[in-house]
Amino acid sequence: MSISRAIGVISGLNECVNLFQWAGSSISYLRSRWSATQEESIHHEVLHLQSGLQRLRDTLPAMYSLIDKAEWRIHEGRVAELLPNLKDAVNDADDLLDEFRWHELKMEVEGNASHSAFIDFYKTTVQGSFNKVNDIQERLNSISGQLEKMGLYGVTPGFDKSVRPDTTPFPNEKKKFGRDKDLKEVMGFLGVPQSKGRACSKRKRASSTVNASTSTTAQNQVNKSRISAIPVLPIVGMGGVGKTTLAQHICNHQEVKEYFDLIIWICADDFDVKRLIKDAIQSASGKKTTLDHLASLQHALSSSVSNKRFLIVVDDVWDDALMENEQRWKDFYDSLTNVVQGSMMLVTTRFPDVADRVRTMEPFPLAGLKEDVFWRFFKLCAFGSESCENDPELVRIGKSIVPKLKGSPLAAKTLGRLLGMNLHTAHWNNILESELWKLKQEKTDILPALRLSYIYLPFHLKRCFSFCAVYAKDHKFEKGRLAEIWVAEGFVEPQGNTPLEDIGHQYFEDLVNRSFFQKVRGTYVIHDLLHDMAKLVSDHDCFTIKSMRDFQMVPQNVRHLYILPSRDLSTSNLLSLSNHTKLRTLICDKSFGNQGAAIMDRWCSELQRLRVIFWASSNELPDSIGNLKHLRYLEISKACPSKSFSSAFCSLYNLQRLYVKECELESLPCDFSKLISLQRFKSRGFEYYAGCTLNIDATNQFEMKLIKNLNQFDGHMNIRNLGSVRNCYAEEFKLKDKKYLRRLALTWSLSYSPEGVAKEVLQVLQPPSGLESLLLKDYPDVSLPNWFQLRINLNEMPAVIVDNNNDEIGTLSSFEELIILQCRNLRSVQ
């Protein structure tokens, strides 16, 4: 897979050009403070740092590509050892580049005129970070060099046969477990006549081409009438659920063999059209073909089946069949036109999107085995016999293990094999208490089988899905919330001018279409076995703390951490997490009580790489939160007594989402406008997001105080009930400072207002110069304030609505749209 550019913050870094231009300018301005030798040394260090950062930035896209290739070869021991180290070094590089992005934002906020700020930047950043840049670059070079010697740079992504072996039409399991109903249904949809006394399925399948006769004559005669294209019935279900096994039993069923003249089985382990057609020709004729031209192969396959009613099974179709705008599938499917009526194609796939796009009939979903049947199958796998219950203790443990496997036959085989190796209770209890993803498994066991689905994902979706391992099983995901967090983590790649959150929504839908999320009663969950697989692929990156003993198992370089509420968590446990300084995500569902402030202060002081923070509750946000240069998402879910934020909070220049929905904030700090990345802000009784329309009651002092310093406001603002407001209060809105305000509507009530007061109020409500649209409604005074004279020229306005019988509008400039409604007293703007 080709990764064309680095992801997230790297693509927006712009090489820190402005930052180093400012640094160069500051050196020139402050040269009188240093000797010529010192100046030259400082200049040299700054240039070296700039070139080192640029080299690091240029290296990362290749490193992401290398990670992706390494995951295709994860089954090789040495690659598995090096991959966590490579990911860790890449994350360190990303964090370092993001730190300099913060400095550039700070320069943008503070202005580059303050050259004295360079001294602090030089001492704390240039001298302190240059060695980090060199060290990280050397680590990347070392690890990538080792992988290159192993041939990874020349790897073309694809599965070798040991990981994804070819299948055949002959079942490994001679006995069916709980699939009789499924088998009969699928046979019915394939048009196989039902035996006497066998109930036909009442489920409907959308196909007008299947017309199976139940008469004896029809069963023994080949219908020579033709159909233009072969019907396609997909069987769809997650890996290891038994799709291939069901298809094998169908192919070997006596009535199926009697009904079809020919059964063709091909395995689509990669969707190479020519290879698949060649396999189909060999299966149909028993002879290999030497043809290699696509059209010739298509004609040869058509000839091989021309006078036969046949069943072709295409097993294990992945989404590479849909590549090249589905042309791969079309080239294969077009080989089977003008076939004998009754011919059918059966496709097995783990991808609902593939099933939906190749089908001509409604897909047949295959779920796990029912509980009673699954227990019988599990006993066979673990004990070697269905009836073996001579050890009640092992039976009890086995019944406790079964619910974890969710009816998956392959999971039963995997755990059955591990349990059957040692029929002692200690061994069985150890497996019961272990996470499934921690158990050693063979290449064809359940988690390696499910991991194939993960490996096949595009790289950006891999990062998004593996991150979800930080959440506990059965967590209910919200698409919007998760998309925002993915953006904050830097997992979402920019696509032109499309908002990153919208791209994150599409990522979520892509994962839903690949069955990584399942919709259950209006919310989304991850299947338990897929969650185990997510834990497996994110072993070193994600960790969930459920109880006190888990603190001893937190990986040292963990990036994403979730703390579930538990009674046995102590303050010392929570404080110990400050040792994991590479944390990017900290989600804590536990309330801290009186110790909350101290714990949070420690975390904010030590965990300075945090990008996402979710806290259940907190008494206050400590000043140390200003250390979190990378922070983009902050949420406090429960009420907190704090009425405002400290000024240190206003240095979070990267902050994009601020959710304190249960906190009754009374005001925002005066420097709140420095949060130039803020796109969404919620507190009790107040909500703002970029592009929104904010409706404000001018008599509401609470709203007024929050609006006062929200100068990064980007959207439309409607202020009503201005008739009850005096100019001293109207000044609190500070509209002139809200330079991103685009549309403004001002409404006075129809109640009595002393003459001239409305004009004074409107004077202090002067909007920013970039305002595009202004609506005045029920304005009671006879003239407009003098700032209008500098703004409006009616000859230049594309849209003007004036509802005023006695108006005399003077010459003003610059609005794109002016609307004056029901201002019956207005006569002049002079």
C-alpha cells in the first residue's frame, strides 16, 4: 500500500516555516546581546534544528508505509519484534513535530513582534529538542534498516499461503453442527428441489431467474433455456463463523450433486481475474489451460460450461474484487453470460459491502452456532468426544469459557486445541482467566484469521480501529464522538476542504461496511472476538485498567489508556500513571473525590503528550493543564464546582473540542480567544460549534459573560431583546473583536425604549469589518450610528431588504447583505 503523505498534524505543519523565519528575524534583532561567535553558534543551531525537523517530516510517510508492510508479515517472528519499536519511534517523531506546531501557533497568537520571546524559545526548545530530533532520526534509520535487510521494502502486500491457505470443496468437518436449517435454506435459494416432506423456506430472495421445478422430470432433465447472466447468492459472516464449511457441505450434498451437472470450486485468496478463470476452467474440464489473454480465457470458460447447469462457488472473496471501480469483479462475472437456466453462483465473504455489490439475490447472513449446539461442538474440540463429561470440574470451566467465543466454530477449535493439550483444572482455569488475545495461537486459529480482516484495511482505517481496543468490551460507540477523537489523535487524513470530522464519519461508515462495527438497537458495538483481535494488534499501544492489579501490567510506552470505575483503585495507583509519559489518551470513568485536584495536577505536569482527555469529574482544572501543548480534546462528563478556567488554560492553542456540559461556568478568561483551534464548546446552558447559529437573549447575563471572550466565534449570531439593554451591558458582547463573525441579526423588542438609547446600544454593538450580512429588526430610533457611514454603499450590495416607509439611507460601504425590518422610525443614517 502506498502512503502518499504523513497523517494528521504532519500534513498541516507547513514545515514550521513561519516559526523559523521568526527565529531568524529575532536573532538579527537581538544580535547586540551576543558576541559575533555566540550569534553564529545560535544561528547555526537554529538552522540545524530546522533542517533536522524537515528531514524527520520527510521521513515519516515512508515509515507509515513500512509499518503497513510489516503488518502483512507480522507472522514472522523478527518482524513482530521490530514492529512495536518502529511504531514507538514514529509516534515519538510525530509528537516532536507536533510540539513545534504548538510553538508556531503560539507565535501566530502572540504575534511575532516580541523578539524577546526568542530567548525563552531558544533555551527551552532549540537547545533542548535538537538532540531529540537526531536521536529519533537515528532510531528510525536503525529499525527501518533492519527491516530493509529482511526484504520488507520490496514487499507487495498480500497473504502467503501459510496465513490464508487455499480451500477446497471437501469439508474438514465431516459432521455438521447446527447448520441443517442453514443448509436447507441455501439449497432452496440455489434452486435445488426439496425432497418430499422437506419444508421449503419461506424467506424470499430477490431473483427472477431462479425457477426450480419440483417435478421428477425437471430434476432429471437439463433445462436448455438460457439466461443472460448467472444469479449470485452471497453467504456473508465474520471470519471463522463457518461460511466455507457450509459451502463445502452444500457442494457435497447428494441432492445438490444430482441437480447440478457440474460443480466448480475456486478460492479467491487474491482476486486475480485471469488466475480465477484458469482455476474455473481446470475445475470444469479437468485440464489446465495455456491461454493468458483475458478475452480468450473468458470465451474458454463460457465454452466449458455452455451446455451444463452448473454451480460455481467463489470462496473467500475480499474487497480487492471491487478494486478498479469494480472492474475486476465485472471481468470475472462477464465470463459467465448466456448460461443454462438454473446455473448459480455461490459467493462467501466476510464483507457486507462485497456481498451487497456482487449479489443479484439478497445475501444470506451466517451467525454463530446456537448455544446448545455450540457446547456439543466445543466438547468435541476439547475432549475429543461430544459425550465426554467424566470430569465435572473441567465441564464447569468449559461452560464458563464458551460464552467468550460467541458461537464461533473456529474459536471453539482454537480454544479446544489449547485446552485438549492438558486436561488439568489448573491449565483450564489459566485459560479461563486469560484474555483470548494473549493466548498463543496457530496461524489458522481464530484471532490470526480475524486479524486478516484488519491487515487488509487501508492504513488510516487500521489506526482508527486498533485505537478502539482501549475501550472495554460491549462499549457503545457514537459515530460523531469517535470521529472527533480520531481527528484529535491525528488519524484522519485531510481531503481538500472537507471538514476532518466529516471524513472521520466516513471512516466509521467504512468500518461498519466491513463489519468491524455492528449496529445494535441504535448504537454501535464491536463483536467480542473482533475486540480481542483489536487488543492483539494494539498490544503495546492500548490498555484498559479494570482493577488495581492491572496497574502492574500497563505497558511502559502505552499511548492510549482507559480507567474503568473500580472500588479498589487508590490515589497512589492513579498517581503512578504519571510514569507513562508517552500517553496520548487518558479516559477515566472514575470520580476522584477530594484527591481529584492533586491527581489531575500530577497528570497534567507529567503527561505532557496528552491529546485526548476524558475525566468523569474534577473539582477544578489545575494551572498545570497549560503544559499540555498537544491537547485537542477535553471532556468532563459530570458537574464540577469550578466557575471559570485559569489563564493557563488559554495556552492550549491546539484545543479543538471542549465539553464541560454539566459545569456551570459563569465566565471565560480574558485570553480565551487565544484558543484559535477551538471548534466546539459545550457547558451547561451554552453550546457553540464552528459554523453554528447562536441565539442569545440580551437579558441573559450568563450568556453575555460567556460570549464576551469567545472571540474565535465562527458562524452566525442572533441577539434578541435588545430593547431592555443599556449600552454599558451591550459592550460586554465585544462584537468588534469577533473577526470571524459572518452574519449578525439584532432584534429589539417592541416595548418602550427612551429615544437615543437604541442608537447608543447599536453604536457599541459595532460588528467586525469582515461581517457579510446584517439584519436589524424593530430598531426603534430614527437614525443609525456613525459606524454605518463607513460601511454601507447601497450601489454595491447584492441584496437589500428595507421595510420602512420613511427611510432616507445615506452613503455607506462594504456589506454584502443588509436587511432592515419593521424599523418604522428610521429616517436617516446621518
